[in-house]
Amino acid sequence: MKGDRIAFVGSNENAKKLASDKTRIVDLRGRTVVPGMTDSHCHIFGIGEREMNLNLEGTNSREDFLAKVKARVDQTERGQWIIGRGWIETFWKPPQFPSHTDLDKIAPDNPVFLTRADGHAAITNTAALKIAKIDKNAANPFGGEILKDKTTGEPTGMLLDNAMDLAAKHIPKPTEAEREKAFLLGIDREIGLGWCEIQNAGSHAGDIKIIRKCFDEGKVKLRFINAVYGPGEDVQQFLREGSTINAYDYHFTQRTIKVIFDGALGSRGAALLKPYSDAPDTSGFLTEKESDLKRMFEEALRRGIQVETHAIGDRTNRTILDLYQNAFKAVPLDQRKIRDPRWRVEHALFRAGSTRNGASRWRLLLAKSHQIRLHHRGWFRCTGRARRTNDRILRRGRAQERERIFRRRLASGASRHARASAEDVHALAGLRHLRRKR
């Protein structure tokens, strides 16, 4: 080390050649040293809000889930919202979504809004549905779905992706002080898990104001790479103002647009080319209009702004690679602020065969989720059980083909970018798991 930079990496013998009488030598006696680890995909405000509200992580059965909700209801005044996040039904027996009927039994007088672990679905009770005016006649919004009983046509209480906003907009907004508290709780949580740098996968203008305030006051103790949600007014302001690189002594960078382009596989919102095997009446949906992305992508190239897009389904991956390619073709090299940008595809779980050359030709980063769910309690669910779940959703042949396609993309030159899952992951636990797989 020289100052705050790594000056040399190599053998002890060669390192000693660089030593002088002013060099301080630290003998670690064979212990392992790793660089500061980066969580390359987290939602920092959501992590903090989960800790402030009702944390439903680790609810391994429907009964456990309902017991935690009831305990919060018992502590809450009648009429107040019950807000929580972190449940996931994948390993419940049976692995089925909860319903408003389940919640009505324990929370008849409080509106309830509980977000699934991945953030792409929420379960509500009847009180919340009434406030949101969601009934059997309610139409699905673009990029979302109100799940309804196939017999009665009544809503089940499950809201997917953009349909979540129909109820969420009625929840009282947190104050700026509460948002700041959530942000700092999220930071403390990430530090406690061993991360030295995080990449915050999306923020709005109000969030950015809080982030900068906390940096100004010296409250952020890790490195922070921020993305701004687009399309919309927030990203238009970002494009006008431009990127921020290595501010606050190399601790804050903001140069990325984050697009959420479909939902999640488990909630059947990821956009597929064929229907889901266990839900043949749907193939998922795109959550943004292609026309809204085209001009934004071209402007990002001109202004040197990077792009990362949430894309899980094969239809979504095919579409986003086409949109990326069209933008690269539309903006010549001499009009780009960065001639060779490294745009990302977040998750990239299910790749269409016709996209095989897109990622490698344009040198994209594939930030693939490795179907790993590492938990803060030290145990993990990985390949086998998760693969069986995907086989159920996609049919076994399609799940296996997804993996073969991804490996071909890596062989052809596309880059893989490791990331944490939607759940808490300790930095060293993730590193040990990846080393075993290698």
C-alpha cells in the first residue's frame, strides 16, 4: 500500500524489493485478506424500511407468516396501516400465495400491505382493497396485474408489479426524517453484513436529496454507487445535471439509470415468450413502454450515462437487447460522451436463444442472480431446491435451456457481474459459496 492506494500485488519476495526504511510491515501470519466487497444490487431505503416496519424474512410457513402479522396488529391502533416486507411463499407447504381471506381473519380493522421479498408483489386485505377501490370490475394497469379468483372473479388480495401502486399510493407517506432513518438503518445493515461498497439499484429525486445530506454530514461509512429510476421526470433532471463521479473522497458516484422492465419469476410477472407451466393463462408482462425507453437510452449515450435494466423473462431480455442495440446504432461514436459504455442487464435469468450475440457484441454486463438465497442466519437455499421451483414454473426443459444459453453467452465474451439476492447476504458467506462452485 502507498497512501490510500494498492501499489503492488504479487509475491512477498517481490514486495520486499519495494520496501524502504520508512515502510511498515504487517505480518498476518498466513491469514486470508480480501479486498472490500461490493454488494452490486441492493435497495438501501427498502432495507431500512423493512427494519422499521414489519420484517417478514424467515417466515417459513403460512402459519408463521400470519402469526407475525397478528402480533403487529395487536400492537397497532385500529384503522392504521400494517406495512411489512420480506415474505416469500416458494418453500411454504403448499407453495401458494396468501389471500385477503387469510389476513381478514387477523386484521379485520386495519388495512394491510405486505410486500413479497423481491419487491414485485404484495398481499393486501379487504380493508386495503376497499380503500384502493379494487373490486371484481377493476382493470389491470399497464405493467401489472390484480390477481382474481377464477370462479368468482373477486380479487384475491395479490397485486403484482404496477398494480401494487393502486393500494400503495393510499399509504401515508413517511416524513423526510423517517426516510433518512430508513436510509441510515439500511447502511448500518449493509456494513453489518460485511459490505464495504454498495450499488443502490434505483432512487428518486427525494432519495438523492437525503443521500447527499447524509454524506454532507459524514453519516455514510461506506462507498456508494447510486442509480436513478427512469423513465420519468427524475431521470430527465438527472440527464440535464449529468453524472457525479468519486464525490466525497471517492465515496459517492451517480452515473446510472435504472429501468425495471418486467416482474419476478416467482410471482409470474417476468415476461416470457411462452405461458407459465403452472399458470398457462399468463406469460407475464413488460412494465415499461418501449417507446418511453428509446429516446432516454439515446440521450444517455450522448451524456455519458450508464444504464442498467431489470430483465428476467426471455421476452424481456430479447426486447431490452434490441433496445440497447438500436440505441448504439442510432448514436454514432463521435456523439457519445463515453465511446464504449458498459450497460447492464440485471438478473438476466432466462435468455432467449436469438439473443446469443447481443450481450457479447455490445460488451454488456450480465448481472445474473445465481438462484442463491443466502440468509442472515447463516444457512442458504441454493441450486437444487431453487432449480426444482423453476422447473415447476418454466417446465424442466426450459429451465435447463436457460442455463445452457447463459453459459454460451459467457463463452462468447459477455461479462458476468455477481450480485446479492433479494434477501440479506453476508459478504463472506457469498464469497465462500462462489468459491465452492468454482
